[in-house]
Amino acid sequence: MNKLKKTLALVAALAMTATAFASCGDDPSSSSSSSSSSSTADESSAADESSAADDSSEADDSSEADNSGNAGEMDPSVGQGDSTVTIAAWNPDDVPKLIAQWKGIDYNTVASDLEAGKVDGVNFISFGVGGGDAAERYDQLFADGSDLDVYFVEADWALKYINDDSKTLALDKLGLTDADFPNIYSYTDDIGKDSKGVRKGISWQAAAGGFAYRADLAEEYLGVTSPEDMQKQVGDWDKFVTAAQTVSEKSSGSVALADSLGGMWQAYACSRKTPWVVDGVLKVDDFCKTFADTAKTLWDVNGVAHDDQWADEWTANGANGSTMGYFVSTWGFGAFFLKAGGSDNSDANNLIEGEQYGKWALCEGPTPFYWGGTWIVVNPATNNGNEARDFILSATSDEAAMTDFAKNKPEYVNNKKVMDDLIAADTVFNEFVQGNFKDNQNFYATLADVAKQIDFNNLITPYDATVKADFLEAVKDEYCKAGSSWEDTVTAFEDKVLEHIQDVTVE
């Protein structure tokens, strides 16, 4: 049997078993076999098998083409032919550069060119709001029947759209299958699938996180001199608590190991093994109590800073040395707390060197986690199917384009092969940001290891963002600040959830 025949036989087998995968959190090792490839494409592949077997040389070439990331046949139901593709996002931070990559135009001028309507064939809608406010704007576009082809959703509320067939198109209808995304990180694929396991969204970025810390303070209070030594001290939550207690004792309570309960929770929540809501019932388990106890222990000894995430003090504490470390993902290394001067938001290239510049380091921390990320989705009413497909391929599948984007944006792109190759070549994605790390540490190498470990097998629900925020608020206000009992904290948490989500019950 030649290569193509083997490939097509496998496709046919996968098509018969695809319905066995029924959740957006399929096991990452099985993600390739949970393809939502259209039945039309499967039948066509099976029909071609016998004729392809006649010419092994031609079949070998075809097999290579099948794995090159070229899109397959588009479903005839998808609209085509409009002269302008409409792309919407909440701000112009990332999407214009993706458009520039797709169109082969200047990164530096694309935002202003889009605003002035100078990019041929593209209408870019920028809401000028935060990501959390974008859903309301999208809902208005749908309600008005406005032209919309491609839009962007954040991890926290992506499933609102991904689980709604009237709002998002199955990507296999564009001819996009597993073969187009062979090297994406599995957790990003999990988030982009609906409750039936159908791929509706795809991300061009991965947002794996780690624990960034002041190397000088770590050496002073913990005696560590390398990220490997630091990882030994904070490699699980028990070790993390012990290290925080040591720092607190040696600094007389003046230095917190962790930046905030919010930062801790971003990491801790990713190790949950039970969905937050099962059959409409909120689940409060031992995981919740363990986090609350960990948080309370650190809170009481100032092992975790008491400032709110995103407050001015939060961003300044790393610079002034009152906080040793931050939980941070790929998007945070050129902004906020790792800024050389601990200053306000500005581009990483415009940072002012401060006293702690060059003193940071990164280790994996207590648990693999991600924080943030954005997914590209397509309106089922699109009248630009070809353009939507080509834009997605440029952003998420074309390895040459993704390599350029990773270096020029710069961005940690959602492609293991691209990132591994760039990391192995000691690529400097941003000279100033990398110089902020002791010995010019290749911190992306650590994040690459983390990204491959994140597992959301059967865990994702549409309620996660609200439930997680309500739980953190209850733990902070009731358990840590007020000293309430665990039972009262749970009651406060449940009350918050019932207030915010009407179709969930508590046990």
C-alpha cells in the first residue's frame, strides 16, 4: 500500500470514529483523531483511494501535499464573492498585524491604513474597548445584521460563541482540518472546540505561563542562583508555601514571594481536575478548599502581596522589591510588572531602564498554566469564505508566515515546530525584553515546555470565567480578609454564582 492509500485509509477510519469525541476538552493525545472534517470531504477521499493506488509515485507526492497545510474543499453552503471582507476585534493591538502578514503589507503602517480604508478588500472594525466588553459589541452586530465575516473571541468568554452554531462556523466547512494545524498546542485546540468536539475557533498565539522572579532577591532570601535552583524551591504548591514563608521570615515580612491572589489563582485554577459545572450543578470540591487554605497561609505571612491585580501598586511592587515574583504568561514580558522602570503601559521598545533591569529570571513554577489568548472565529453568514479561510491559514497554519510573525510582532505563536526551531536557534524576539533577564535567559524555552504540558481534558465549561472570578473574590474577601469559616466562604461563593448565572444550581 502506497503512502496516499495508507493516509486515506486512516482518514476513513477516523471519520467513522469521530462522533466518539463529544467535548471541547478531548484528551490532547487524541486531538488529531477528533477532527470535525466534513462528511463530503471524507467520502471524496475514500472514493479517490482506489484510483490513487495505481501510481505510487504520484501518490507519494499527493501525500506530501496533504500534510502541507493546504486547505481542502470548501462546503458549498459557505457564502462567497463579496469584494470586501469584514474583520472585527476590540482593539487594534494584534489584528492589524495579522492582516498585514496576510496581505503582505507594512506592519508599521497597517493600523493607520486600515483606519483610513486604504487596505484593499478589508474593512476592519475596531471597537476601542477592552476584551471583556467586546461580546456586547459583537451581539449588537449580530442583532443589527451588520456585515461580519471574521471576528476574535477571548478565552474567558469564547464558548459563548463557539457553542452557538448561529454565531460561529465549523472550520471544516472552510475545508480546514487537522492536517492544516498539525503543530498547534493541544490546549488551544481544546478551547477552540464546541461541546460536541467540533473545531470552531483557532488561535495564532499560545499564552503559556511561568513564574517570573527577581533573581537578585531570590539569591538573597532563598540562596538560589539559577532558574533550575528556583524551580526546585517552588516546583509544587507545598514547596511554594515553604519558600514564601522563608522569604517572609528573612525579610521580616517586607517581601512577598507572589504578586497577588489573582496571579496565584491564574496558575492554580489550571490544575483543576473536575469541571466547575457538571449537569448544571456547581461543583465545590477538595481542590477549592486546598487553594483557599494555601491562599490563607500565604496571606497571613505576607507570602502573597495584598494588592489587587492590575492596581498601580501591583505593577510597581516588582520594581521596588516588595514583591519577588509574578505569575505571568507570554504576553506579559514586555509590559506591566516586568517593565524595566515599573512604569505605565507603553511599548516594550520604549521602556526606561530601572534599577531592576536585567535582574529577572523565569522558571515553570508550581504547575503548568496558561493565561489569556484569543481565538479566530467565522460568522456562519459570511459572504467571504475564501478570504476567511486564507486569513486563518496565514495566521495559524503557514509556518513561514508564523515564523516571520513570531520574530517581527514579536509573538509566541501557536505552532510547536515554529517555536521549537526559533528557540533552538537562540532567536532574540525582542532585544530589550530579553536583556531584562539575567544572563539573557532564553525564557521562551521554559514557556515552550509549559505549553506542552497543559491539559484541559473534559474540563472546559461556558461558565468558567464567571465561576473562577466569583470563587477568587469569595476566598479573598471572606476566607483571607474576614477570617470567615470555610462553610461561610462556600455559601458566599455559591450566592455570587447564583446571582450571576441563572441556569446553574448548587448542591
